[in-house]
Amino acid sequence: MRKMRRIIPSVFFLICLIFLIPARSAPIRTPIDQLAPKTNASAVIAVKVGSPDFLVRQTGYKVLYSKHETKIIPITGYDFKSAFTDELLNALSEDNRMAWREASAEEGINVVAVWNKEMKLPTLEAERVLLIYIQEYGAYDYSKITIGGDKFFMIARFRLLDRATGKRLWEKKLEERVDLKGELAELQADNQKGLKEGINRALENLCAKVAAAILKVR
């Protein structure tokens, strides 16, 4: 009986203690896909267009040999370099690791000279630099040898550099081709609307491939 009298106050004390101690709230967890990037790194792109004009590569047959001709179609009211740059920056916006921007004129990146190692990268507020050399863009015209099969094309070279060391992190030469929707002559009607839409389709596909490749670079 005496033992019971000693146990009861102890049990009562423990019960009171449990109610007096405030409960610890569970930590609030944020889904990992909603966490902000932990880096403020930045990167720039520098674009050089080798041929600013729309080129038509025409192939035909002569006796015993094939004949190739190149024609130029000026595109009015269309800034190819700006369109390409805007589309690539849009595609690269999915890269959470760093903020991508276009190199300014004041930063003075000479794409060809840096590419050929004739000049070093200037001082930049960036961790990485993507050099882009667009060799040419236009259309392959096979109308003289086949029906259909004409293509818009775009050929470009890309090189990703570490700005501090100049180390090459990634490099690729790509050619994008998309079908022409109609004859070249037809696409030049209505202020060359068809040509401009075809060019945009080609550069959208190309930029998406480049951004996907760069996302894999460590």
C-alpha cells in the first residue's frame, strides 16, 4: 500500500509534465522542384553570322555530271541574328544553374578571333561563354531533279568556354533541316512571309537541340 502511494504522485507528475511541454511542430518541407537555384552564376552568348543573306543551294543534272548553283535572296524587314539570339536565350532560360544573356557591344567579343585562338576572351562578368558561328542559312532547292524534298537549312558551330581559364567545355557543329511548305517562289509572296516562317522553324529546332546539349554539360 505504501508503494502504491509513492507511485501515484510520480505518475501524476509525469502526466502534468507531458501536457506542460509544448509540442514540436513538424518542419515545413518545400518540394525540391520549387527550391530556388543556389547559384548566381551567369553566362553570355556571342553570335557571329557568316553570311547575312538567305542562300539558295540549287542542284540539277547535266549530261554525265551534276550542276550546283547558289543564289541569294535578300530578306527584307527581318533581322536573322536578333531572331536567333532571342530564340536561343529563350531556350536556355530552362537552365537553372546560371542566368544567360547576350554579350554587349562594349564587352567586345570577337567570335572568329577567339575561336581561332588569335585573341583571348575579354574581361567579363560571367562564368561561361558560348561562342556561336552561323556559317549560312537558306534552302536546298531540288526542284530540277525531283518533286518535293526541298528543305530550309541552317549550319552553325557552337563552342562553350570557361571564361576564367578559356577551357573548352563543349563543342558541336550542327545542321538543321526542315521541309519547305511550297515552292520557293510562292514563299516569297506576301512580304516573304513563308520564307520567314520557315527560317523561324529551323532556328527554333536548332536552338532547342543546343539548349538540351548544354544542360548536360557539368
